[in-house]
Amino acid sequence: MQGIVRNGVRIDDSFAEAFPMAATGLIVTAPTRKWANQAAATATGYATSVIGCDCEAGVDAELSEDETPDGRPGVRLLFFAFSAKGAEKALVNRVGQCILTCPGTALYSAFDGDLKIKVGDSMRQFGDKWQTSKAIDGRRFWRVPVMDGEFFVEGQVGVLKKCVGGGNLLVMGADWESTMRATEAGVNAIHAVPDAIMPFPGGIVRSGSKVGSQYKGMSASTNDAYCPTLKGVTKTALEPDIGCTLEIVIDGLTDDAVRQAMRAGLKAIIDLGPEKGAKRVGAGNYGGKLGPFHYHLKDLLP
């Protein structure tokens, strides 16, 4: 699997296998950066993997006052699901429970998309017929009265149907500290790439999975080939000098967004080098049989 060495870091001759997804995006603003970030954290919580969550979500970017529709601090959030219908169900629930409830917030669609889903048009009924609507440049907004003033929310939000979920990098190092150092460097670099998110905690997942299990009814289970404590009892993919594996998972609005995110993360990990960071980088796939998007590490090297 190992074909290339860059700056002392071994790069697997492998590829990440990713899948088609639908995605929607929100711009959420608030009177202060604190409350914009709080709305983002709450709305994108419990959204790491569609294996067990209603969607995969994360912060694409923090927006300055010059970058938002109402001149307030904001965030751009992305939500991914297997279908537009799934995205709509997840978004309406999350907006109603996490953004409508958050002090001072307003909500706007992040892009036009291929089709529209009703968000503000669903939230308006919370106003109990006290709500009012307003059209601005052909877009309808609702003013929903709430106890701190009003919730200003766009009626419909755009959905993109041809997005990508599941780009990934497997980061392997001598111990937890060095592997985390390299993985965090990759995460920080990917944060700068637009139109891509990393839905797991802090952008990192330790419990990478494989398809299937020894237990009936389990669709996924621990990726034992990459578990360092199992090197002596399973068919391991790890060399003796590897003591920890962490994974970065990436969802993007486009094929190119995932590609550029993986490229940025890989470069940052390589630049750090094996003494302070990772000794090896790989990628997770299913033999190319399940997902149509394949990102070969050798094509993403700096």
C-alpha cells in the first residue's frame, strides 16, 4: 500500500472512496460573534455521520459583518443528507430547535441550489398568526415574533443535489500526541478550503469503521486493521512503529471541494514531518465498488 515518501512521511498508494449526497446551506447571523457561534455549535451538533444521525453538518466559515446580508457577525453552515427530502426534514427540525431558540439570530439561505426546501415557510406558524412576511429582491422572508424581538428567517433555502460525502485521510503516528498534532494540522488547513466541512468532533474521528460485524444486526464495526492494540491478534494494516490512527472525514458541495480539502490537509500533514507528527497517511475505501468518487493520494500530493 505504501508507494511514496514525502518529507519522511509514508504515503499509501491508496484512495478515499466517497458517495453522492444532497446538501443545503445556511447563513446564520447574530448581534455578537459569541451568539453566532453558539447557534452554529447547537445547530450542527449530533450530526457526525448519517449512519446514526439525521444529517452530517458543520461550519464552513465564520463570516464578518461585511460578508453577511444584515451586516452582523455570522456563520455559514452546511448540512448533508442522502436526499433532498432527508435534508429538508433534518433542517426544519434543527432550525426550529436550535436557531429559532437562540437569542438574536436571523437566518438566510447560503445559495440558490437546484431546488428549494421550506424552512421559514415552516417556521412561520410558530408566530401564531402574528408573523408578517416581506419580499426582498424576489426572496420572501418572515418576521416571527419572539420574546427578544423577532426571528427574521428566509422562507425557502436552496438544496444542491450533486454533492459529495466521505472524503477522508487516515493519519498514523507513533503515539497519540504526535498523531493528534499532525491531524490537527490537517484539520486547520482544511478549514480554509471553502465549500467543505469535517462533521466529526473537532474534524477528527478515532472510531473509524468497516462494513459489517461479527454481531448480527450491526452494519458497521471498529476498523480492527487500524487499531494499534489489536496488531498481534488481527490482520493488521499497521507497522510496528505505528501506535495511533486518527481519521479526517470531509463532505463537500462539489467533487473539487473535497479534492482541494484533501490536498490541503495532506500537505499540512506532510509539512509537519514524521518527527513531530505523522509517520504515514492512508485513506479509507471499499475497493472502489460502492462510491463513485475516488480520491487517489498520489494525485493530491504537494
